[in-house]
Amino acid sequence: MVSTRTVSSRLFPGPGQDARRILAGMKPRLDREAVLQDIDHVLEFKMRTANSMGAATAFVTRGLSCILRNAPSDSIYGQKAVSAQESESLGSVMLEEIVWGLLTGLRADIDQGKLERFEEMVHGDVFSDFLEQAVYLLNEGPAYRRAAAVLGGGTLEEHLKKLAGKHAISVVTAKGEPKKAAQINSDLYNAKVYGKADLSQIDSWQKIRNEAAHGEPTFEQNYLPERVRMMLDGIRELIARLPA
């Protein structure tokens, strides 16, 4: 099994030349390697635990704590973590995606020396919604292509949950565990909320999202920027056509 550490090194190779400046902004009790290891431990926890409400809550709690513990005190990561923690409008799936995105973004920027640049990139005033943010990340180059796909897929999944609620379709199993996106998609199709074309397209988008999130080593070869851009555009069109 490929470790999260190995996957992370594929996603975010090599420190940047200005890493020294980033390290200067880190809390002094932790060095760079210790910070990266701390973040990796939380990411590993997410990848090895079952898809259940309890595991999701544990990951979100550990993830937010890790961000607040390791991010520079004036960074956008800490601000976003606090905002996500205090928000009452975010669903559990979107909250998980936000924490995952913050952790992987923080790791990449510490490792590559891009923290200041990324702060500007993700500042709340720049984006009207998560899909717009995903497009912006995609435009920033290969290092952020996976993050764009994960954010787009998370936005889609959250919309499917809200769409299910609108049509009185349960988003939890008989055991009280959250349904996977594939099941919600199937339930919406069976309820005739949309047709087979949308069913197949949503499955395809979720496959892209899952391969990006799970560290599929051939992701960049399989999904060129235009493929991810078409996914984001398609998700935006679907949300507009089927509002929840």
C-alpha cells in the first residue's frame, strides 16, 4: 500500500528556494520536517479510517487542530480553519473537504515555499463560491490540479445532498451512517430527479474527484487541465439547472 507520505511527495515535490522565508513564519517550537510529519499523520488518519460519521468528526477535529497548531498565526489557513469551525451552514461532507484542502494546501506551501502566494490565492474576497475557487486553483498550474478536482467534487457532493433533501430522499443509511455520493446519485436518479445522462456524468465527475483525493499516481496523465475544467463547468451548469 502506498503511504500518505509517498503520495504527498508525489503531489507536492521538493521545497521551494524561498522555503527559508516560510520557515521564519512558522511557530518556533516546530521545525519544517516536524510540521510536515504532523500534517501527514492527520492525512494518513483520514485515508485509513472507515467512512462513518464518527471517523469524519474525528478527522475534522484533528485536522482543524493541526492547522491551528502549525499554520503561521497571521496566515489565511488559520483564519479559514476558524471560519469553518464556526460555520453553521456547511454540511459534513463540505467541512471534510475544506479541512482536507486546507491541510494539503498548507503542506504544499510549507514544502514548496508558496505560503504567501497561496494566501492571496485563497483569500475570501477573491472568490464568490467554491467552484470559482477551484477554477482559480486549476489556472495556477499542475501543483493545484488535484486540489481543484477535489474541491469541485466536494461541491458537487454537497449539492447532491441538498438536492436529496429537497426531494425528501434520505442521505444516511439505515444504520445512521452518511451515504456515499454514488448512492445519493443513484437515489436521485431512481426518484426521477434527473435522467441517465446526468447519472453517468455525475459518476464520472466523482471518479475524477476520488482519484485526485486518493493520490492516484497517474492522475495528471489521465486528467489534463481541460478535462478538469470541463468537470468544473459541468458541475456549475448542473447546479444552476437543478437548484437545491
